[in-house]
Amino acid sequence: MIDQILNYLENRKEPLSTNDIKRKFNITEQEWNIVFPFLISNGIKINTFDSLNLKCSDCPIKNYCNKKRCGG
């Protein structure tokens, strides 16, 4: 699923909001909490104006990510 989302987003000129991505790929909130850090660590720009407050300590890929924090 992550590869499909990455391919889709890499071909877009403008970033989508998190809600748009969740609707497009039918992603639950729980799934999104896993998918989002992978997208950010792959350099995908996402409008995060909706409520998303991930902390590195809670991140499912914290051991594999080089970002200081998600979304910024």
C-alpha cells in the first residue's frame, strides 16, 4: 500500500491533505499513523493542517527515520 501511495503522490504537482489521502486510499486512522511517517521519510510533502500530532517517541518507524519530527 505504501508503494502505491508514494507513486501516486510523487506524480502530483500539489500536495494533498492527509484527509484527501486517507479517502483516496481508504486508510483508517490507525493505518495512517503507520503510513504517514513512511511518506514523510521518503520526502513526500503533505498538508498537515488537519489534526495530526505525531511524536518521534510514538512513531512506528522511529528506528529507521532520520527526521527530527514529522510534518515540519
